[in-house]
Amino acid sequence: MFSGVEVGFERVNVDLLQCADDTVFFCKPLYLNVLTVKAILRCFELVSRLRVNFCKSAVGAVGISKLDLIVYSKCLNCRQMVLSFK
């Protein structure tokens, strides 16, 4: 249900990057992908009994409309990422 992005000359599929307690999802800008990420995060909360801190979470995108970014951030209940980011 979740489609990542292809990078490089060999078209390697990338969909997830994890470092310490941070996770970055890479996906095509589709509403279905946003809903899938939301379901993944909710399942993580239920299984681990931990909470995702949406106040610290952000959604960002390159090459999509500002309206789509607003819709995606509202769906995930998090802020919009400002490019460039830290």
C-alpha cells in the first residue's frame, strides 16, 4: 500500500530512513501514502504503548502544491516542514 521513491541510476527503491529515534518516510505524493503512514504510526502506538510526538513531527514535500501539503499535514496532525531544514 506504501510506494517509496526510486533514486539513482540503478533506480533503488527508498521508503524509510531511521537514525536513533528519528524516522523519515520517503514516498510519492499520494493521499493513500499519507493514510498508510498514519496507519503505521497508529499501529506503532498500539503495539509499543508509546506515543508519537506530533508536536515535533513535520511533513514536507518537494514539487507539490502548497494546498496538497496543507491537506497532508492536517491528515497527519502535524506541522508543515519548512525547507531548508535541520
